[in-house]
Amino acid sequence: MSWLSKLFGGHDNSAMDAANQYLNQISGVAHQGYDPYVNQGREASGRTQQTYEELMKDPTAFINKLMEGYKPSEGYNYQKELLQRELGNTAAAGGFAGTALDQENQGTAIQKLLSGDMQQFLNNILGVFNTGLKGEEGIAGRGYNATQQLTDTLGNSLNQQGGLAFQNQQQQNQNRSDLFKIFGQMLGGGVNAAGKITGII
């Protein structure tokens, strides 16, 4: 390619092409680094959203679902045995062992003990659940941050490529302008050079 064709806007973009060889790699490297976190965050966000929707739609059903796995604890069974012996001894000492009053007292005390055991189970499950939910929210937040960083990285790369393209086009325009001036000086001392060139063509 001759120097004349270059000045008239030939595609001598060697500087821009050299830079683009590296800039074009940014997208792939950025996706490779950020996509795993973006995908994990998207999945975690979906899970937390589903959980919150279930909780808000029917809180009672949500609690019942958590309680499906309840079984009386070993502590409850031990306390129940102690309580029954104590109540039995008290009833025997009072002379009403085996009566309706004795059975009622035992039933009430055991039910109170069972309720406390169930409440402790629920508290434990909710604690584990909240820990898991916070973990999911942390993953979702990390994914959101990765998405922002990926977007910024790709945007900066495009800005750099756009700037190079602008500079390249600006240089080509300047080269054409310089060429017209040279021809104008050759044909008429720079007076109305563009018009004389047009007339010649």
C-alpha cells in the first residue's frame, strides 16, 4: 500500500490492531474469572427468593414443614421418666395414686415438658436455617458484585477500543487534510486548494 493511499484513508491500523489483539482477550479472561461467581449468585438469589415467598405466603405451613422432622429428644425422655416417678411418689404419698387427678397432673406436666422440647427443637432448626439463609444471601451478594465488576471490565475494554478507533479515524482525517494542503500549495500556493483539486478531478 502506497503512502498516498494511506493518506487518503487506507486501512493502516497497525497501532490499533496491535492494541486490539490484547483488548479482545479481556472479555474471555473476565468471563472466565467472574462467571462462576455470577452463576452461583444467580442460583443463590433464586433459592432465597423462593424461600422468602414461601414464608410470606403461609408462615404456618412453613413452620409445620420445619417441624416435620421433630422427634422427642433424649433429654426429654430422661426428664419424662424423672417427672413420672416424682409425680407417682407424690400421688402415692397423698393417697390418690392412679386416680383421675393423678393422671391429669401427670398428663399436664408431661405435655408442658413436651412443649418445651418442641420449642427447643424449633429454635435450633430456625438457627440453622437462618445460618444457611445468610450464607445464601452472601453468595447472592458476591454474585452481584462479580456482575458489577464484570460489567465494568467489559465496559472499560469497549471504551478503550472505541477511543482507539476514534483516534485512528481522527488521524486518517488529519492525513487527508494535510494532503489537501500539500496539493493546494503545489497547485496554487495554498489559495483555494480544495477548489483547484476539485476542478482538476
